[in-house]
Amino acid sequence: EPDSNATNNSDTDITTVQAGTDLSVTKTDSADPVSQGDNFNYVVTARNNGPYALTAGDTLTITDNIPTGIRVNSIPTGSGWSCSPSTGYPINGPFTLTCNRTGALAILSNAPNLTIPVKALSLGTTTNQVGLTSSVTDDNTANNTATQSTTVNQAADVAISKSVSQSGNLGLGQDYSYILTPTLLVGTTGVITVTDNIPAGAQLTSTPTGSGWSCTPNSGFPIAGPVAVSCTRAAASNTSLTPLSLNDITINFRPTATGGLSNQATISAGVTDIDNSNNTSNTVSNSVINDVGISKAVSQTGNIGQNNTYTYTLSPFLTMGTTGATITVTDNIAAGVTLASAPTGVGWTCTPNSGFPIAGPVAISCTRAAAGNATTTPLSLNNISFNFIPTNTGIVSNTATINSGASDTNAANDSATVSNTVLNDLSVTKTVNTSGLLGQG
């Protein structure tokens, strides 16, 4: 039977067929094997195998699962690539790195390489896998992942620094300490060894100490330098971003000669060290001094009166260092001056000590026991005072000296002089004679 309406006997369906292409990814390492702490690069390459080109609006996405034992040192680089995270480097694995690139890519062409700068942290074999996806259809996903394994050999980066308990000048014969600060920046060590050669001009006064360290020498103290200090400790490992403290080592010493004193320490990882430039510490330098001094004052400056009584005050001090067994202060009273009293001072024994007043010239001598000063603040040795009477007019000068009984690195302050002008002490007495006066009346 005829169809009365042939217009609805057909239908059209339009299907858009999107062109697919075959994308692939490869990954290589710039060095293999590497040592712990070594820097190297992962290089990731995306390729368009065809049969269709990518257009300007198409996007490639690389996803890299950074494993434990790998540190990404800085943001990856490559023309047109943009990566996340974009800040916060260096970053230790595990974490996911995602990088995108939008742009045309011709058939049978590689996208610009993506370079990922990394550091090997963990000993052994580290395996890293990368994946590639795209905004276009990929006809073959079997080649969209790539794996790279890298052999990491044992190595480490150890470092050491050094300080001293007092900077600047040190006192002869006084006790101080060197502090050694060893650190493990990265890697896995063998037995770690720190050495420090105490030079001539210093004594090692006790066994060096540090938590976890075993040190020699450990007896026979004090030991005169040169003497080799050696400290060892068990292996350590560090894969973190923060240097690992290996605990300080303290070396107690005593300078025994004046002049310059310099010292360095070294460290050995017991395995390959990837950076030998930090295996020797900074040089610690000091000047060793031994110095006593004296100053002097008089109870009245300028002019003084003949036959009046005044006081000299001597102020001996130990700048730094160690004196001999006996410290001696001398003061020679000149002719024309009378010593009116015994010299006195806490801790001092002085002569003469009787028969006063004593006309000059007379030699005063005061002694006291040894003293030591390790600090940079001069140590007072207590004042010595005595009374005197000038008996002649004119200039009177008086000098005091100090002798430590040991070497002295600064003789310029071992004496002190004061001077006065003695004037004739005249007095006028006025009286009224009332005899012979006429009275009123």
C-alpha cells in the first residue's frame, strides 16, 4: 500500500570522529651509578608518534612520582613546561610532581625535554616512574609510562667547624677549650674520625669528650704539644634536608708559650666523601699573652707642702696570664723624702715594717703569692699604700715597678711614676701686745 507521507521515511545522525594519535614518554638519568649526596638530572621526553599533529590548544601532562630517597633540588625546567609544586624546593620524596605544556607538536616530534634536578639520598637502587596524559585521544596507552632505575653507591658529605672558649687574647698558663662541631650533611658514613693536632706551645690537659665519641690520648695529662688528638664514632646516616649534628667534641688545653697559637681540625667519613672542601675546619687563631702592670697615684696632685704628710697608692694588676711563684713590687723613696709608715696591702708582705719615720733614700719591697687570670678583664692584685713626708723643696718624683716572676709580653706597663712640686710650708702667726696701752678714764 502506498505511503501517503514519504517525508518521514529517513533520518540523519551526524557523528564527529576525533582524530587520535600515539603519544609516548621516556625517562633517563644523567648519571648511573651515582653516590649518596650526588646531584644528577632526570630527563623526561614526551613524543608524538602520529598519525596526527597536536594543535596549539592541546595540552601534555607529565606526572612524576618522586620516590623516597630522592630530593628534587629546584623547580624542573623545560621550554613551555609549567610545574607544580612551583615553590618550596628543595623537596624530599615521596611526593607527586605534575608538569603541563600547552602547544602544537608535529607528527614524529619530541616536545622540549623536561629536566628534573635531583640529589640521591638513600643507598641502593632507586626507581622512578613517570606518566604522560594529554587533552587529545591517545590510541596507544601502553607507552605512556616510563621507569628509570638508578644505582646509588654508599657515600657521604661530612663537615666540621671549630671555635674556642675565648676569642682574642689568651692568658699564658690558663685553661681554655676548643669546641669541634662535626656534622653529616647527607649520606651514610663508615666509622667517622675527627683529628686535631694540638701544636707546640700548648698542653692537652684532659681527655677530649663528646657524646658518642671515643678519643685518645686518654691518660698522662697534661701532655705537651705537639700532640695528635683522634676521636672516632659509629656510622651515621642522614637523608633529611637538615644537617645531622654528630655531637660536639670538647678539647681542653693550656697555652704554655706566648705569641700566636693556631689550630685546625679535620673529619673523615670513612667512605667516599662527595665534597672534601668542608673536611677541614676553619682556623682558630689566638694571641697568648702574659702581662702584669702597675699604676700609681698620690693623695694630692700638683703642689704639695714641705714637711706635710701624703699618701702614695700603688695599683698592681694582672692583665692576663700566669705569674711566677712570687710577685714583687718595689718603690725607691728618694733623698729628701721620709717614709712615714709601713706599706700595707691585702695579700702583700712589705718591708721595711718598723723604725718609722725613715729618711730616704729607702727601698720598699712588697711580695705576694702567684696569681692567674684567664679572662680579658684585668685582675686587681690589691692596692699598696704608704705615707710619706717631703722634707726638701723642689720636684719630687717617685716610681713603682712590678715583676711577675715570669715572662712578660708588655714591659711598658711594668712601672709607673708620679711627680709633685714641693713648696716651702710657711705660716704666719699674728699676736697683739697690749702692754703700754693707755686706758680711758
